[in-house]
Amino acid sequence: MDLVITKHLKFVLMNKKVKYGLWTLFIVFLLTNYTPLSYILKENYTYSNRDGSFTISEEGGKGFNYETVIRRYATFLCRNPEKDSGDNRLFRTFTVKPWYIWEWHDMIFHSERFWLPYKEVK
């Protein structure tokens, strides 16, 4: 009988730790994604075309947003028609860091920038 009670207590205590851990993670997520702190912690996202003749940076929390980056790249392609032939894809030059909990809002709700192919900057 004591063995059953001991196993039950261990299970209850483990569930409490998991529950507290999940609540802590949720609160940290809310604080780092939906407060002014998120603007301070945001990473600058950088983009480039294949040959590096077009580079642009999306400054975290201020400055250009992803839509502005796409419009500027479209304008660049219109002004440089020789670049429009062949591979005219836009590449992200930043790495995805899923352990940055303050980036999760962008990863979930604005994921299109993370789906761009990656190009290493030299």
C-alpha cells in the first residue's frame, strides 16, 4: 500500500513541476513577445539576392518590415532587368534560431521570411 502511495505522490509532484514549467514558459513567451521588451530583443533580418548585388536589412522592431523588403526587391528587379533573368529569388542571410523565445511570434504569425532559402554571407 505504501508503495502505491509513494508512486502516486511522485507522479503528482512530477506533474506539478511540468505544470509550473509550462506556465513559466508561457509567461516568458508573453512577456518577451507582447511587451516593449520584444522591440529591444528583436533580431535584424537581412536578405540578399544570389550574386549579392542587392542586400537589405529589416531592423527588428523599427524600420522596414518584410513587406517593404519585398517591395524594394521588386523595385530593384524592375530597375535592373538583367538581374530579372535566371535565378532572381530573394535569400535570407540570417539563421533561424528557434531557441530565441522572443522570436516565436514572428516565427508563428509572420513565417514567410523564415521560408526563404538560406544563403551564407561571405
